[in-house]
Amino acid sequence: MNQRKYVLELLKDTGLLAYKPAVTLMDNLVKLSSTGSVSFTNVYAYRRLIGRLMYLTNTRPDITFFFSTTFSIS
């Protein structure tokens, strides 16, 4: 399976295939919180999604570089 097909399948499985990419970047000064949000009801699906995203970042050095520089601890 090539990476394009893998990403398209991942987007289809999560229901995000119809979404368009955003031009704006995420604000890196916003503090994320675990309170006040809806928790995941299907833990298996959440863990599978995280595993698939981890696989994708390990097979794409450009994605890995972006996340390592964007979310690095200063």
C-alpha cells in the first residue's frame, strides 16, 4: 500500500475525507486542556487512530520534522 492510499483510507475511516485543508496555522500558544471536552467513547478506535498517525509520521520524514519542530519543548 502506498502512502497516498494509506492517508486517504485513514481520512475515510475517520470521516474527514470531505474536509478541506486549512490555510491558517494552529496557534502554538493555546494551552490545550483535558477538561471541558467530550471524551472518546470508543477507546479502541482512538488507539488505532493514534497508532496509524504514529506509523505515518515514522514513514514520512517531512511530517516528523514538522511535528518535532512545532511541538518541541523549550
